Amino acid sequence: MVNVTKEQKGNVLFVRIVGSIEESVNFDQLIGTPTAEMNIVCKEIPRINSVGVKTWIKYFQQAQQKGSQLTFSECSTAIVEQINLISNFTCGGVVESIFVPFSCTTCKSELAGLFKTEDLKKLQLKIPELKCTKCGGKAVFDDIPEEYFGFLAR
Ligand SMILES: [Zn+2]
């Protein structure tokens, strides 16, 4: 089950998508007619399968063709994976911020830190350490920088 919450703030329609994106998802029904400026909040999308990807691209491509300005924010790691794999996944849109996976060197917990893509570009793949929310230990970036941040170099 996917839930969509829409909120208009000024000129921008914020579209929060919650749930895994699979066969049954119908964005035409869930989001409706695309507006001029849309910000897609992707924080709560734990996974997207190949059919989901097709549905996604079909909807946002059609939005782009109608002149919508698309921004994708708070992208979950599942969404970042697709952005890296599929060059037109964002359909001409801007990726504003993404979640970055970390793991604690002390208690081995996995956590995610939110970063603006603008700031990530400035860091040049040198990701700072985070403080573990569970034990206060040192959490370090837990993926391959060249892969996880591959899309930044496009
Ligand atoms: Zn910890």
C-alpha cells in the first residue's frame, strides 16, 4: 500500500510518498495531474521494484513533458540506488537532498544521515562522521562513495 500526502506551499506542491512502490501503484490516481512545481519527498519509500520504476518514470516523464519543474528531496537509500542505476530516473528533475547510510563502529547500528546534494558536492566524497544515536559512538559512511554518490558527477 502506498499513501500520498499533498501539501501546497507557495508555488510548490509537496508530494510525500509513503510505502514500497510496486505493481499496484497508480501515480495518476495517487498524485493526479502534475502541477508546475513539484517537490517529491522520498524519505519513506523503503523499496521500489522494476515495475515500480517503470510506473515512476512514466508518470514523471509525462509531468516533465507538460513542463513541471521536479525536485526530489529526502531520497531514501532505495531511491538513491535507482538514481544511480537509471540515468533518467529523475526525469530532468533536481535531487535536493538524500539519505546517506552510516554504521556505528561501536554498536554496529545502521543509521542514515540527511545531506543536501549541494553540500555533498562540496565535501568531494569526504563524508564526515556522525554520532551514533543509540550509543553515542562514532558512525562512519557505510557504502562505496564512487557508487553511492555516482549521480553527483553527472
Ligand atoms: Zn552505536
